[in-house]
Amino acid sequence: MGAVKVIDDNFLNKLETAALYVRTNMQGYFGGNHQTRSYGSTVEFADFREYVLGDDIRRIDWNLYSRFEKYFIKLFVDERQMHIQIFLDCSASMQKGDSDKALYAMRAAAAIGFLSVQNMDKTSVRLIQGDFAADLCGTITGKDSFYRGISKLDEVRFKGSADLENAIIKCPNPGSNNGLTVIISDFMTDSNWKKAVDYLLFQKRQIMLIQVLSPEEADPAYTGRMRLVDLEADDPLDERHMKLKITRSHLKAYRQALDDFRADIKSFCASREVDFISVVSDEPIEKLLFERMYKTGTIK
């Protein structure tokens, strides 16, 4: 399975025209490409203010001095580098279905990573298995580093369960007021992922949740007697496995439960100004990037 299949020349050409947008009130690092509300040393004029002792006299506007007999200095827009963190759910449930959720999720992570380095940002990808978020390849800066690092997604195996809450909270460097955190998962977990989101908000991170479902999860068509197997359960006798005769009423109840599940995530995110996108893994990846993320304002 190879996430880098999406990173071909044709797809790169499409990504070249897009850019990630991060809120302007974040501090970030010097030397990036994001305009902020603070003042810096770019060539783009922002405002004037009165001169105070210690200011650079080279920024004094002598035309204003001739008019008002006061010293004013020119202020310019500051540009910062942000840190884009991608948390990828690598549990067994992410491989559910004929249309591979895992491959779709990795393609999404790779595409967002490319947009990040294209925008001169730092990027890191963390793989969540159990209660640990493993660092895929360290901090990525620049396209050469991106190609080397993202190729390691080919070696990722999806297994076990994912404790999103503890894996993210225990992450040694979540960042603070310096960029965007993207969590890619089906969010079908017993862990309290909402606590992880609140923790990242406390760290003043901009957050986006991308829910990836398989077609059969989004719209199941099972009928008759079935044995339902929980992919995250190792024991064949685990009580989460069950035998069931599926009827129309079961399917109706499932669809209602799924609608309620999505609505709960959407409501939670809206209450905290967190972006939320739910996709089905048989959709083109371009639809996620150039339609769904564009609508949220995360891609410009």
C-alpha cells in the first residue's frame, strides 16, 4: 500500500496552485510565508506609528515629518513560518472496506504535507497506534525532505486500536500558537478524542478533523445472517464480535446512528471553531482538497 502514489506529476501540478491558510493571529517562526497581524520587516506596508526611542531611524517617514513636525515610522507586514502537524489514525479499523480507507487517509496526509512544505512551513506526521503517536520522519522542511520522509508511509501497517486522546496529549511537542493540527481518523474509537481537541485548543493550535469512512460504513447494504467482526479485537472470542440477522430496521437504525454520530462531531467542532470534514474513501482525493477544504477556508 503506497500513499505516495498520489504524489505524481499530474497531481503535483494541481497542488502547485493551492496553499494552506493558517489564521493570522498565530506567532509561528521567523522566515515563513504566512502574513500575521504583528509587524515585521517585509516590503508590504501596513501602518504608521509615532517614533519612540530605540526605533530604527531608517524607518522614519520624512514626508510625514515635514507635514506634522512629528516623527512617524513605517510598519510593515510580518511573515512567519508555521508548524503543520498531521496525526494519522493507524488502527485496524482504518483498513475497513473494499475502498481502502488507509490508503485514502495516507494520500490526504501526503497532500496536506506537500501543501505545507510548498508554503515554506515545517511539517510533521505522527502515526497513532495504541496510546502512542510515533514520529514518521522527523520535522520536514523543503520538498526534498518531504519526498524522502513521506515515502516511509509505504511501510506503515494499520493494526490494533488507536487511543487518540492519550496519544495526542502525550505527544512531546504539540506546538503552541504556531500552526495547524490535522487529525485524520474514522473517529470510531472508545477513547475521548474530544479531550485531545480541547488540549490542542489550549495550546492555541488551529485544528482540522478529517473523518474517513468506507463506502460500506457510509451506506451499508448487508442483509441476512452475518458475523460482524471487530478488526481491532485480537481475540476471536472477543465479545465485540457478534452474529446478527440484519434486517431493514437494523439498517435504518444504523444510518440514523451514523447521522447522529457525524452530527455530534460537527456540533462539537462548531462550538470550538474547529474545522470538520467527513469523506468517503471512494471519493476522489481532489474533492477533499479542492472542494471540502476550500469551503472551510483551509486551502486558498
